Amino acid sequence: MPDQVLFAIEVMLNGLMAGVLYALVALGFVLIFKASGIFNYAQGVMALFAALTLVGIMEGQVPFEHLINVVFGTEIHGFGWTVPALLAIILTMVVMVIFAWLVNKLVLRHLVNQEPIILFMATIGLAYFLEGLGDMMWGSDIKALDVGLPQGLNTWIDETTFNLFGYGFYIDNLDISAAIIAALLVAGLVVFSQYTKQGRALRAVADDHQAALSVGISLNYIWVLTWSIAGFVALVAGIMWGAKSGVQFSLSLIALKALPVLMLGGFTSIPGAIVGGLIIGVGEKLFEFLVGPLVGGATENWFAYVLALIFLVFRPQGLFGERLIERV
């Protein structure tokens, strides 16, 4: 088999792994949009905030220590202990649940029955507030995140493909872990949505808020639950992206790459978020490989948005979204 073909296959496999990471972020958007009709611009910043909080807890960092030192003239530099990764993840999830409760109490409950654009603008304000809060709490320096996930070249795949084709495929162990975790996460969300009382209530709220209220379903409870689950998804995405490229404030920009994923898969479909992520991941890698050298490279920066634009023109509801038909 020609080397170029083998290299193209390797590029496709790495694109699939990148697509899984995009899909993890897109899942948070889908969950909140399905339950409340809110496009949560803050989802990417939630992933950043969750990753910052996780690193801060693991390293025993004092929240707002820089601010405390400036205001009170102290010299606080951490608690002096470290926290195991698993316990730190649990504590971070508690923080994200508290965040979900505060969002509902301080923001959402005051915007009931408002226009979608107002809710969208509220999430933009929430995103910038959360980004500034994360900066004050944990600092703006780049942080390494290690929760024990394997990283680096998968030697088994490398050796196996080399023995078969004479060309070893480079696949990162972290990407494989992300793919497995994403599959388990999606399976768990589907089971939760289809077979639990809370999941059925969430779907009822997604279909019709007023009808859900009429049968005794609490919108406040459902919104807190939804934002909590979205916070958990953001934590998982933050762990994967933080372990891959470090926890830094550019991490919040991954939300922008999730937008084309949503446009392809549909804003209300969990499987669509996964399929859309895989299409974007594979598409941008292959396009860079095949067309990039002909146009000067850097096509990964814009390919996803051009593909999303094409979908908006010919299938605006996405691959798995519901077609809206209005009779006039």
C-alpha cells in the first residue's frame, strides 16, 4: 500500500480522535438547548473554569490567593498539600453543581419567558464573568493537568501497523482514552434520558414548558439538573483538553469549534453532536492533508466554518435536527 495512502489513513484516525474532543464540548450545548431552549455561549468557559478548579484543588491552591495577598499584604502560597485526582474531580463536580444552582437562582429565574436573544446575551455575560472569576480564583498562568490518563504514542498500534504495512501509525493514548470516555458518556446520557424519571421529565420540558408545568414538573429543578449535567460534561471536556494542551485561557475558545459541530449534527441531538464532531475532525484533517499544501496551509482554521455554512444553506436543521414546519 502506498505511503501516501497509509499517511491519509493515519490522518483520518487522528481526525476521529480530535472530533471526539470537539463532540464533548458540543454535548454541553445540546443538553442545555434541549431542556431550556438556551444557546449557552458560556459552555466553553465552563470547561475552562472546571479545568482551572480541578488543577487548583489538586495542587492545594488557595482560591483568590493573589487577590488576598494584594489586599491584605499577606504571603499566602497554597495550603501546603495536594489532593488525589479522583477526590479533586469529585470536589470539582460539587463546585459545578453549586455553579448550576447559582445560575438558575441569580440569572435564569429572572428571565423566564424572555426572548431567546435575551437569554443568549445573558450567557455571553455569564461567559465573560466566569472567565474573569476563574482568573481571579486560580491565576492566569498556563497549568499542567495530569489526572493519570495515559499519554503519548500507543506502541501497540504503532508496532501492529508497522508489521502489517511497514508504516507505524501515531495515535496518542490520550485521544484513545477520550474516545472511550466520550462513548461511555454518551451511552450514560442516552440511558439517563430514556429510562429515568428525571430524564423523561427533562424531555418533557424540552418538548413543551407549559405542558410540563401543568403535570407538576418543576422547571427550576430541571434547569439546575441540566446545567449540572452540562457542568459535568464541561469538566470531562476540560480534563481532556487540559491534559492535551495545558489549562490556559485559550481553552475557552474550543466553544467556537463546537459551533460547526452543532450546525452539522443539530442543536437538539446527542448522537448528532458526536457524528458532527467526527465529521468536522476527520474533514479538517483530510482537507489540510489533501488541499492545504495547494493553498498555503492553515485550512484547519476555517474548513469547519465553511462546511457549516454549506449545511446552513441546504439543511439548516443539521443531520439529526428536527425540521420545523410552520403553517401560515
